[in-house]
Amino acid sequence: MSDNVFDILNERGFVAQVTDEEALRKKFATEQVTFYIGFDGTADSLHAGSLVTIMAMMHLQKAGHRPLGLIGGGTTMIGDPSGKTELRQMLTQEAIEANGRSLHAQLNHYLNFDGGDAIPENNATWLLELNYVTFLRDIGRHFSVNRMLSAEAYKQRLERGLNFIEFNYQILQAYDYLELYRRYGCTLQMGGDDQWGNILAGVDLIRRVEGVTVQALTYPLLTTASGAKMGKTATGAVWLDKEKLNSYDYYQYWVNCDDRDVEKLLKTFTFLPLDEIQRLVALQGAEIREAKRVLAYEATVITHGEAEAHKAAETAQAAFSSGTSSNDLSGMPSTNIVSSRLEAGVGVLEIFTETGLTKSNGEARRLLKQGGVYVNDTRITDVHAALSLADLSGTEILLRAGKKKYHRLIVE
RNA sequence: GGAGGGUUGCCCGAGUGGCUAAAGGGGGCUGACUGUAAAUCAGCUGGCUAUGCCUUCGGCGGUUCGAAUCCGUCACCCUCCA
């Protein structure tokens, strides 16, 4: 370990706040640190927002430390008030458990629970069977309500109303840290900067109960240059699950990023060396697209693997670079259609909606009127236009909505 | 438990009997310009078997020729009092 992992994290922009930088550096340099990050169990797939966390874990793991992926199966039943203005929607226990399993399977892809020494955990294991009175005696007495109330996270909620159940969230998260310290010797918790208060509560609790000083590190909450949260688009979250978002669209998400975000994204979501990133970011004007392609490729490799990333890149190249002869569109989303339907003629509006390019016939009609409907790269202007066998090029028809959304219609 | 205020389209928010598929903003989409970027400009932004029809203003029921708008009731949220 010539370079301290702390520096790697720091250089790449993963560090917002640390409890004790010197102590943490020393730990990283001298021992294997078991660290944990909690994942909320409200969905059955992680999205690009969680990637920051995952990348941080991977960096530490590469440096020889031991990641502990904690699914908040128990805490999800409560809801974290931090950064939210409303009570989180309650999920059934069954749904939360199912989500937990999916999330662990996903994390396994990045952290390798099976082969390596990474540890999957779920706080439902200890939280669900807590005895209320015992918990109050042993843990509750260490928490000062005064201090909790003065925390920024609660202040805002106090204006609007804070449910008792949510008020307990921090205590439970603190307790998680204690449990993980006891069970696995976990001495570092990381998380988004909005978790700082909750994480510190755990650090305090461990000091009071065990007399041991453990560490906390948060990374900045990433937003795009236009102010949106990472991993969310208007059409939905950027899921990491291939079933929910195919590799091509995933690749496209990264390629379409804002120029101003490229450097940050490369540092955070790829493992490329910093000097390479500097070289890419130095590109000017349209050349910056090269940096975006690298970003998209690298990011897709990490999540979907090299083969998928390669296919996505080829497909994007074929679709967007008119000069090239590459015709590999295999990565593009597609829909099958029986040839008899084409023989009879299928309305363009109908087919756009059927493939999901538009959500309704009305939307398709609107799109067409505005000049955003293309078939085989030719703009369609007639609302009543229909596709027939004559539109086939090979065994497929290329549909496009607007400038960027492609879809292949494959005849079987 | 008592008194009052609120619940409108993806989000915020105006509307307090017909001119309301519902102002305005945000977001999104399309087009132009470009570099699959940003900024800017213009248009669009409930559904359909579409010069018309249907559904939408928390749920249900009522008054009315006509209701997001009035009445009743239920649900949820907020504020003040306990």
C-alpha cells in the first residue's frame, strides 16, 4: 500500500467529512479495516445514485479492506427523515425482505460476497427482534433528545411535523453500527453526506457503550451541473439492473451527460487513472465527446461487463455516427413483429406506442406533428402513414423518436 | 377531545357555479441552432375508433339545465387549544 486509500478517495472526490483524518489514514495503512455502508431497502434494484457508494466500497476493497453491505431491512420499515420533507411510504415486510435479497444479489456483482471476504448483512436480523424495554435501558439512555432535536435533519421536519417512528431512525442506525462493531469489528461507516448526523450518532454510541473510537466518512452528494440528483432522470431512475434498464440505455445515460460534469463523473464512476482523466477532460469543444464515450464505456463495464459495454458502444456508434459503416445495432432495444401484420400494414402511431417510444397514441400523434417521428431515418409527416413490408431493410425497420431514441422493429 | 385551515394535472400553484381539459411557473417532449453537450429561440405537454366523444380538480352521495367551484358525508394532512 504505497498510496493510502484515503488519498485515492480524496483525489477522486469521495470525501466530504471525516471524523479523524489522521487516525483513519493510519488505520488504512496498518490494518484491514472492516467498513460498512447501509443501503435503503425501498426498491428492488439499486440505481446510479447508489453507485457513488459502491465505487467507494470497491476502492477500499481493492486496497485490501473488508466491505460490509448492510441492507436496511429493519430501518426501511421506519423511514429516514433526513433530507425528506414527508414521511416515507410504508412497505410491507414481505416486500422489504424481497428487496433485500435482490439488493444483495446486485451488490454481490460489485463486491463479490461469494468469493471474497465481503459480507452481506441485513439489519432486520437484529432490529426486528429487539425488546423495546431492554433497548430503551441499554441504548436509549445514551441519546439526548435535546441534541437530536437540534440536528439539522430534524429541524426541518419539526416545522412540518415529525412522526415518532421517524424520530427513532437515527437511534436505530446508530445501533446498527454498534451491532456491526460487535459482530464484525466494523470500525468505519461511510455514507452520503446527508447521513453524517446519523453516522456520528453511531460513533458516539460505540464510544459510550464500548469505550472505543470508530470512524465515519461521508462523500458529497452528487448533483449534475443542472442541479438534478445523480441517477434520476425525468423518465425514471437509472437502474443498475439490466432487466430494468438495458445496457444500451445505460450507456446512453452516461454519454448524454453535461460537459461540465464529465470530470467529476470520470473520477467518481470509473477506475481510470487521474492523469488519463486529466487528458480526456482537457479535450475541447466537440472533442469532449471522446471523454464521454470513455466514461460511458467504463461505467457500463463496471455494471454490465465488458461484452455488454462493447455492444452498447458499437450500437451507439452505428446509430449516431453517420460516416461509419458499422451496422451493429444489436444493443438497441427491439420489439418483434410478425410479418403478417406488416403485410396488412401497421399504423406508424400504433407501432410507436406499441414499442414504448411513445406512451399513447395521442403522444405519438403529437410527436409526428412536431416532426419527431422517423422510420429508417426518414421523417414521417402523414398521421395515417402505415408500415409495410416495403419498409423493411433486411429483416428490420428502424424507428426513431426525436433525435436520440431508437428502437428496432424486427420481423419474425 | 375542541376550534380553524387544507387536499387541483408529473411537481409547485391560481381558480370559489357556465367563457375551465382548468391561469402561471418548474419539469419533460419536439423543432431550429449544435457536438448524442450547454445556452438560446419557437411549439407541444389527459385519453380515444378524433372537426366529435370520454375521463380528470382526495373518496362517495346530493343541489342545479350546468359543479374543481354550493351542500352532506368519509378519509388524510396542517395550525392553535387540551
